[in-house]
Amino acid sequence: QSKGKKPLFVQLVLDNIWSLYESVTKRDKEKIEKIVTSLGLKIGARESRHADPKVQLNAICSQWLPISDAVLSMVCNKLPSPLDITAERVEKLMCVGARTFDSLPPETQELKSAFMKCSSEGKAPVIVFVSKMFAVDAKALPHNKPR
């Protein structure tokens, strides 16, 4: 970057997206046609003639970079397998608040092994985990507050 070169991600990904966005918003038909043919996409006449550039941009991007496929493949490739979960982590997930795993009813404690096996057999118990997460600024977390 010190020599004026762009990072690799910018060169290979962002520049292409920015170029497409700029071409569509400025209605550069020749450049749009070149991009569409080079990517091998089929954009309908209705989308290409639409007055709103967002419609055309959405039509191109939904074929070129489908978000659902990208997110699913990222989840499959990057998230750890549920079979690799540790026993301690399962106990933390099963306990709410200050309760300990040992204070749970025996029937609930028996679910720990089923939770760790992730079995899809017909006799295996069905376990549903509901989680609600809130986006919080890192500065607002208790361990980051000045004392």
C-alpha cells in the first residue's frame, strides 16, 4: 500500500463490484453489456430497460453473486462442526444464568450426550436451542468500562 498499490481484495473483488455499480448508475450501456457477456449472465429486457438502476443492478448481482449461496457456503466452510463441541460448552449452553449443570434435573442432564452426538436417528431426542443476540458496542461491555 505504501507504493500506491491497492490491497489484493480491492483489486480482485471490490474494484469489480464498484465498476459494475458505477456502470449501472451512470447508464453506460456498452460497459454493462460487456460485463454481462463476460460473466455469462442473462438479463431480461424488462430489467435492462427499467427506469430504476437498482432493478438492473439487482438482476445482475443476483445471478453473478447470489447472496444465499455465498452465505451457505461460508457457513459450511468456516463454522466448526457441531460434533466438535466440548462437554463444557454443552453444559454452558444448557444452563441459564447462574445455575450449574449439576442443578438441572436428571432428565435434562441425560440430554447432554444426545446434544453432543447430533444424531438424526428416529429414537434420538429432538433438541431445539433458541438464542437471541444483541449487537452491543465493544466499549459498552463490562470488561471494557473504565474503573
